[in-house]
Amino acid sequence: MGRPMGTYDKTSQVRSMSDDQAAYVGAMLDGEGWVRFTHDRYPDIRIGNTNPEIISAILRATGCGYIDCKTRNGSLGTKPMFAWRINRILNAETLCIQIAPYSEKAQRVLRVIYGDESPYPNN
């Protein structure tokens, strides 16, 4: 079962990130993250890693979301998995707008949110 490690207030919003921060978060989303959509097309964005400092850096850069830690009971040598998560539509949209130049997954989220009006049309 997960337990929140770090969190920002549920009403906190994505910070305005520097280009370097946006590139880092975008690269982490494409390399270590996943996006799923709820039945009503709300994005649920997560980035996971076994290094808590990497995930904490994402929390600090974005200024929102929260971190869960999951462990497997009975698995010797298994490291805990830390996951940063954001699932408010406004935050997901704001995040994806900032990191889209660096992330194909963020571009995909914007295509789902905006449809034909997306600044990142299908290729």
C-alpha cells in the first residue's frame, strides 16, 4: 500500500518552471513516466523511480502533486518505488503546456484535452 511521502496542498498549482526544469520533467515523463486517462478523459500523470531524490526534484520543480512510496512485501532485494503523481485536470494541462516541447507524452495529453485545437497535431 502506498503512503504519501511529500505533498503540496491539493489546491496548489504548477509553478512556472525554467526551461531546464521543464526539460528535466519532460524527459522524466517520457523515460520513467506514464499517462492514463480516466473514463471521463481526465489525465492521471505519474513518474516513478527507485531514487527518492529524483522524484523529490520533480515535486520541487513543479510545485504540486504528491509522492507515493510502494514496497513489495516478501521480495528480498526489491527497492521501494517512489512515484510523483498529478491528477487535477488544470494542473495536468498547465504542466503539459510547459513540458510539451520536451515530451511526446505531454503533447499526447494536450491532443486529448484540446482535440483538433491542439498546438501539437498528430503527425
